[in-house]
Amino acid sequence: MSIASNLARIHDEIINAAVRAHRDPGTVALMAVSKMNPPEAILEAYAAGQRLFGENRVQEWQTKRPSLADLLPAVDVHLIGPLQNNKTSKAAEIFNAIDTLDSLKTAERLNAAAQSLNKTLRVLIEVKLSPEDTKHGITPTELPSLLAALLPLHHLQVRGLMTVPPFDEDPETARPYFQHLRRLRDENLPLHPTLTQLSMGMSNDFAVAIQEGATTIRIGTAIFGKRAYLNP
């Protein structure tokens, strides 16, 4: 199937999941996870109407950007992979948002870089709710203090939370993790009114994520198929 037909099918599934959850489908954004896919795949998705994309590595997106220069003013590209401190300046420059903020040190570096670029950078805080060593993010107990420490960083706009639950063929396995992230957002929202977004749910479990309040779902393989692009 083509990327366009995959996008159309997923949009239909988003609508169905939102309606079942008594939600407005317009409150759920579809992020096309284009990591490890060539610029041509992004162009095809763009031609089909897709504007929100997720990339995993600073260097990979930096390599792709020249081929997509004509699209850049119209697309919203987020970093959804771990961010090394030595890549913060470049990340602030080439991404529209950082969805994996997990430390004050990284936040301070991003804020300084955004200030030098005269921009406000949108960020999500990644929360680690899984015991897996491969997962990244802060612990739930660290969240309130990090949120408080971010308040003076005026070139960052904290928009919400992000998490990656353990993978399981049964999407119901992810539900407790999605519920936990939503509770964390709701608990901290009174003191941090911009903390409205929940980025959670991928190809195998996004319907459950929508039921639990996801505002952005991240879909890769179900849109682009098997990844054929090797990271530089």
C-alpha cells in the first residue's frame, strides 16, 4: 500500500477510536515518525497532507533537511529520540520542538540556544514509567521539581508529557502506562497551565492511547512500512 493510503486508513482509525472514547477527533494529532526513512518518503507523506513529523536523531534530520528545504516552512518536525547535551544547540536550531526533555541541564542548554536564535522552543518532558533499561526519561517523583525549575527558562514552552511503554502485542498492556501519564499531567496542570499535551501511543496501541487522553500519537511503520534508510 502507498503512504497516502496508509495515512488515510490511520486517520479513519483515529476518528473511530476518538468517537468510541467520546472525543473530538480533531483533538488528536497524528505524528508521522519518519526516522530511518529517506527524504522521498517524507515528500510522499507531505503530498498526502501530512505536516507533523518525528525524527529520532539530530544528525539524521540535519542530513535530510537540505533535500526538503522547500517543505520546511510548512512542516512541524519534532525530535522524539534522546538528546545528548552536545547536540542541544543544533537541535534547537533545526527542530520545531523537542519531545524528550529529561533533565534541567539539557533544558538550560536548550533555553540558551533558543535565546540566541531568538525563538521559543516547544518541549515535552519524557517520563519513564517502564523499568526497562532501554527507556529514557525522568521518574514521576522527579517531575514536579523539574517543572518548577523550568519556570524561569523563558525561551522554552513546556507543553506536556511524553512516554514510551513496554512493547507488547496486546495493546491493553499499555493502558496502565497511558493512565499513569495522564494522571501525572492532571496533577501538575493547576500549577503549570500550559501542560496540556500527552504524546503517547504508537502503531500497535494508539487506539488505547486515544481512549486514555492522548493528544498526539506517533506512527512510523504503519505509515512508511519497513524502514529502509540507514542512519548516517
